[in-house]
Amino acid sequence: MSPIIQSLLLVTAQVIVLLTVSPFLVGLIRKVKARFQCRQGASVFQPYADIAKLFRKQPVISTTTSWIFPATPYILFASTLSAGLLVPTFISQTPLNFSGNIIALVYLLALGTFFLILAGLDAGSAFGGMGSSREAIVASLTEPAMILSIFAIALTAGSTNLSTIVHKTALLEGIATDPSPHLMALAALFIVALAETGRVPVDNPATHLELTMIHEAMVLEYSGRYLALIEWAAGLKLAVFLSLIANVFAPWGIATTLAPTAMGIGLLVYAVKIAGLAVLIGVLECMFAKLRLFRVTDLLGVAFILALLGLLFFYILRS
Amino acid sequence: MAESRSCDEVLKAAFPSIVQKDEVQKEFSHFLVSKDLLPAITRYLHTQPGLHGRLTLLWAVDNRPTRNTYGLHYLFTLEPSHRWMLLSAELAGNDRLFPSITPHIHAAQWYEREIRDMFGLIPQGHPDLRRLVRHEHWPKGTHPLKKDFLWDHVLGRQQGEHHFRRIEGEGVFEVPVGPIHAGIIEPGHFRFSVAGEPIMQLELHHFWTHRGVEKLFEQQTLTAAVPLAERVSGDTTIGHSLAYCQAVESLLHLEVPRRGRYLRSLFLELERLHNHLGDVGAICNDTAYALPHAHCSRMKEQIMQLNDRLTGSRFLRGVTRVGGVAIDLTAAQLAEIVAEMDRIEQDFSELESIIAHNASLIDRLETTGVLTERTAWDHAVVGVVGRASGLDQDLRRDRPFAAYDELPVKVVNYRYGDVRARMRVRMDEIHESMRLVREVRLKIPQGPVAGEPSRVAQTGEWALSAVEGWRGEILYMVTAGENGTIQRCKVRDPSFVNWPAIQWAVIGNIIPDFPLINKSFNLSYAGNDL
């Protein structure tokens, strides 16, 4: 098989996996929360139906908006999906590993957030503006924590390429014996993941209270297929973060070759890992109230310090 | 009694020109005052240490058909003795001006604006004469409670714009919220002025769904208007119908049998329970802590289903009637209620300890939306909100009605005035209500549950009545008309006095905390807008 065809096949497979798995994760978290509240809850497949329904609905666009408003859902969806292609899911080789590394991943996600912030302001409603300004605070604080935590890992693996990091970790090649930097970075990245995907205790995706929203306030003006794309992109972002956490910190079981059995096992293990993480998020959401808006900075400060400690530990332990 | 007599003497000594009326109603002192004296005398009542009067109700009556006057009535509660003191003034002939007492008594602010909208009487010296109930699109000169305004008159529409108070400056933004909201709640408009996230000012613009309840009362007969009273505020069926019935009963000199009074207390407590349970859950839910919400909703549902089994109505509609209650409960049903209480209380106590031990939740509730005792007093705040701000008041203890003279109530009181205090008041009252329900079962006597009226009310006779509903004091003033009709019925839901206070509780808080503060007040939009 020529490398180009192989690469194309990998891209296709990864796109399919990410797109199918992401609504399921959202549904799974909702289901866990419902069960914890002694409710039956909607089916875990409800988000698929919601997205399908939204695609059939006619979108309504405010007359005061500019080109940014209709363009944002596509930019957001495309950038999140591209970011997803930089993260190994069931196979340690990432489809786009020739073209980007961890830093590209972080800024592809930031690109989507940036446009979403602009779109929130675009319609000129008070809620959109509030959501945008809050998202800007959160995004600017998560970014350094995210970069540092990933650097802590990159240093241990000696590469910023996620594929290489995962591959090496999976085969336990060249990994420092002490797991402290990893654990620090894991904690930091988990907090970042909660903040970036708008989960409790930073944001509440289930709220109907416009005044408390962050992510939901920015997208209040969206409807129809635009909203479908945004919801799907939000699910994708969750999938990207969970894949990142699962595979960077516990890559075992991931397919390291292109053998069909290895890929089969890889797919199964991947599904179990991210479902486990989704359940964990669901449980956490049942245990905590949302933080006051200005306490979010404290939480993200903790994430940053943890990531920094991870980085320091690496140097201390090495010498 | 001696103490209250001396209060009368103090007032008469300070204002020799006022006339004390010795009417049938012995439960309060009634003075006739000339309108020019109103600001001075109300200020004296409000600020004099021995009197400590709280403005409880302020209403106007259109007496033009009979006496060619408008009547103004100021009801004060003297806090030390919980005694009522009523001041009445008249505007004769074409006089449409009356002096505003708002500059000294903030609590009068909305009452006076309401009187202006409903009767076209103008409170001179009122700091804020914008329309309150009549939105700007109501045609000029529309004053629905005037006797010459037809109840089925269809209003036209005019162009008009409401002017909000503005704060201007660099970085100050206005955030308009409502009247349409994302959740399923009633319509209300909130206008915030913010600098970043902290709130500098909140202004309410409510009264979007005026139904003309007080006008509708005037089309009913005394004994037939109970269903209307039940629907003034959908969540306070018993509270409103009971207050209305008590006023009518005192007009008809009707004694409610003891068993009827016990059952009234029982149903009032059941209503308090399902609303408080819902509120505790909803407060937690607004911090995204959904677990207590799910459980509280279940417990609330259990009580509403119990209501349904007992009375055929989840909201206890059709239970109260003039003279008593419409349904009697068997001993087995009383036992069923108590058994349900035991089950729910066990679950609730468990939930309470989960809530109390959740640091992330308590962090959200503490110091959020503080209503100081001073502000609460100035605005004459009532009910749960008042008791959370250190105002020690509960009509069930202070002016016992129904069977509360034989069922002493332990009044819950917290000082801090934050969201947590308001939640704690509700939690403690849930336990207290359950205790009362059990006590009703033990003490309830046998006998009839309702009495029949033996007398017709004379035209112009009037009566006041007060009930401690789950939200707070509900007041009714009913004046009898000819042939058993209603000439005037003044309704006051606790929401009407507590809404303005929320504007002060939010100052300095951040916008995302507002829904939580609002939920902890949980005021009615419909009961506010009659």
C-alpha cells in the first residue's frame, strides 16, 4: 500500500471514529448524571437524534450579523475536527502527524474558540457579549496550563509529536521511571479539559439561566444546521480532550502497528477508555456545584501550577 | 391590651387633631387623619422607638358613588406588640393629590405608584412617578379601579417608552433580561447596569400580565369569589383563599368550627411543604448541583400526589370555602398524611446533611445576595426573606389565625440575609411544618368542618385579614357592597413588598449569581401583578 493511500485511509477512519463517538460521549455523561439523580434519563443516543433534527431545521440569522456569524460554525467544526486528526485515538499513528504537533493542536482549538467569541459578539445581544467576555477569560487562562502540561509530557518523550509520545509511552521506550511529572500534567490537563469543554464546575451545559452561561451564551443566537455543527463541534472537542488524556497518559492497548487484530483491540480499548473518562466527568458533575465565575481563575491557576510543577519535576528527577 | 392602649395614647398626645374611630373591629386601632398630616404621622409611627410601626398595607378606595371621596388607608404593624394601627384619610371632591410618605417610608414606594396607576390619584413628593402597573402603552387616563371604569372595557394601545434609571460612564453597560426567559418562568424584565461582571444597579420592570384581579373581585359575590382568590398566585392556593375567606367570615360574623380551623392549618402547611421542598432543590440546581434538585422534586411530587389523593387537586384547589373547608379527612387519611411525612422527613434529613457537607455548594450560597436587616426593615420585607434577614416575624405566632392559637409555631430566624440563610429558613420550616402536621393529627377535634353564614354584610362594611402563606404575609381587605357583592377587594401577595428589596440584595454581586439570588427570593410575578 502506498503511503498516501494508507494515510488517506487513516484520515477517513479517524474522522469516522471521532464523528460517531462524540455525540455518544455527550449522551453518556447526561445518562450518568440522570442515573445519579435517580432519573431514567434520555437514551445515550439522544444527541445523535438532536443533531439530525437540527440539521433538518431552518436556521434563523439576525439581520445585524456579519459574515462571521454564518462562517463560524464551519470554521469551528473544521478546526476541531482537524485538531482531532492530530491526536491518536485507536492507533498510535496520527493521520496528520506529518503536518502538525502538540502546538498546532492547541492553536487549532484556539482558532475555533476565537471565532466563537467573535460570533458571540456579532449578533449584538447582551448575552452573547457576556458569554464571549467570559470565554475569553477562561480561554486565556487554560491555554498556558494546557501548553505547559503537554510540554511536561513532551520532555519525557523527547518529542512534541503526539504520535511519537504515545508510541513511546505505549512501548515504554525512554520513559523516565518516576511518574510524578506525568501525574502532575494529567491533573492539569484534566482541569483544562473540564474548562475547555464547558463542564461543571466551570460552566454548566444543562442550564437554562442565560446570565450564568459561558459557552451556551455565545451560541444562544444559533439555530438549525449552524447549531447542529456547533453542538457537534462541542462534542468533538470533548472527544479530542478525552482521547488526548486517555492516550497520552495511559496509551496501553493502543494499536502500534497496522495489523487488523491490533487495530481491533485498539478500537475496543479506546472506546472503553474514553467511555470511562466520560463516566468520570458525569460523576464529578453530580458531586460539585459550579464555581463562582471569579473562582474559575483560581481553579485554572491551580492547573497552571500543577503543569509547571510537572515540568520542574522532570528536570529535578533527571539530574 | 394595656400596651396597645398606651400606643394609641402616645399617638393621640403627639397629634391631638386625629380622631380615633371606635368601630366593631376591636383587633386594631383606627384613626381618621387629615391628609396633610399623613407624612408626619406615618413617619412618627415608623421611627418612634416605642411604636416601631411597619407599613403593612396601603390601599385606596373609590367612594365617589356614595360619598364623593377617595379613601386612603395606611395599615401599620406595631412591631413590639404586633398590633395593627390603621390610619385613614379622605380626598374630597375633585381633590386628586395626596402627600407621598415614600420619602420617609421606602416601603410605600410601590403602593403609592400602584394607587396612582389604578385610581389616578397623585402622590405629591414621590421621588419616582413613572408608571408601575400601567405600562406605557396603556392609554392616558386609564385607571381601572375607578368605579366608572367598566370591568370588560377593552383597552386601546398607545405609543410609549419606559425610561430606565441610567448609570453612565466608561465601561458601564446595560444588560436587559426578559420579559421572555429561557426557562419556563413568568415574564419579568430586569435591567442591570454593570461594570464588568459586578452589578451596580438593578431595576425591575414587571407587571406584564395584568389580569385585573381586584376589578374582577368587584364583579363577584362575597361567597362565590373563593375560586378567584385561589388563582391569584398559582402556587399559593390555600394562602390566598384562606386570607380571603377569613375576611369574608369576619364580615359575616361567621365562626369557623374548630375542626375546620385545624384542617385549614393542615392544608396551609402542606402547601408550605411542597413549595419549600421545590425551592430548596431549585436553589441547589441554580448552582449546577442537580442531585438535591432531583430528590427535592421527587419529594415535592410525593406531597402533591398526596394532595391529589386527599382533595382531588394537586394544588389544593377547591379545599377552602367561606365558613370552613369543603372536605373532611378521615382518621385513616390523617394517618396516611403523617406516614408520608415520616417517609419524606427521613429522606429530607439525609439530603440536608449531603447539602450541608458539600463545600462547593455552600461556597456559592454564603455571602451571596446579602439583604441586610436594615434594608429588609426599611422595605418592610416579609416572610421567608425577612426571617432570613433577622426580622423576627411570623403571623402564625404574632396574629394567630386558623388553629395556630392552639398550635404554637417555632419561628425560624437567621441573621445573615444571604442565599444560604434563605435556604436554611426553608429547610427548618420544612421540619417545623411536618411537626405541625403531626400535631394537627394528635389534637384535631371531632365536629363539623364548616359553618353557614347567618347574616348578610351591610354595604360599606369592611374587614382585614392576614395569613402567613409559604412566601410570607398575605393580606386581604374586603369591603361588602349591596346584596352580598364585593365593593372593593385589596389583595396583597408578599411578592409585592419583597420584589423591590431584591434590587438592593444584588448590588455588588456578579451577574452570574443573580439567578441564584432571585431563586432564593422566589417571588411570584402573577401575585405581584394582579
